[in-house]
Amino acid sequence: MDSVALAYLVGGVGILVEWRAYCLPDGSAFRRWSAAGALLWAAQYLLLDAWTAGLTMASTALRTMLSGSLTNGFYKHWAAVGFVALFCGLTLFSWQGPVSLLPAFAVINTTLALFYLNNRHMRIALLVSSLAWIGNDYIWQAWPAFLAESVAMGINLRTIRRLFASQG
């Protein structure tokens, strides 16, 4: 198997892992599985020599894991600010016009949701991030990513509905 085929295989598994994350009603389990998916996507991008995307996804995995484990306000706030600054810097570094604002908004919104919102509200905020990714994928005609994010959004909606139903 050549490195490109391996990269897409790893990325495909990453999509399945991310979908699994959205199925899980527990916020901690969601974070673990989502971080694992991000690590697989980081590996995919690195296998494709897409260093900016690979480092962004590795940073996303770290952000997702830290968001669940940092409970002290001081460290949590500084970590959130640090990741927002990192994603702003990556956006500036890879600027391709106003369309770059969609993924920037998505990762910053997700960062703030992961660090500051409870499980149900976090997932609702992630729906907005999904819309930004879907818009980005549509503009770039990235149909596999468009489909994967659309499925993830549908799974997230189903899980949110279950969370509200279980709360009475």
C-alpha cells in the first residue's frame, strides 16, 4: 500500500471515530473519541505532507483533551486563549480570502464551546461549527468532507435530542 492510500485509509477511520464520538452522550467520552479522530486526521495530513493541516489537527486533538481535564479557571482560561490565538495565527498564515473565516470561526467556536459549555450546550454550539464547515466544504467542493460533516451533524442532532429527552 502506498502512502497516499494509507493516508486516506487512516483518514477514513478518523471519520468513523469522529462519528462514534458524536453518538456518545457522555461529554468526557465524546472528547476522548473526538481527540482520537483528530489524531487520525493529523496522521492523514502528515502522510500527505500537508503540514499546516496536520499540525492544526494535532492541536485540535490536544485542545479537545485539555478542555475536559482543565477545571481550574486560571489554567482553563489561558488554555482557551492560547488555542484561540493559535487558530487565529493559523488562519492568518493560511489566509485564502474571506472563505478562510469559515474554518476559523468553526475552530474558535468549538474551542470556546469545549472549554466553557456543559455537554448539551456544547453540542448545540458544535452544530453551528458544523454549519461553518459544511459551508466551507461546499465552497471548496470538498464533497467527501461535506458528506462526512453532514452525517456528523445529523448524529449530533440525534444525540442532542436524546440528551434533552433524558433530562425530562
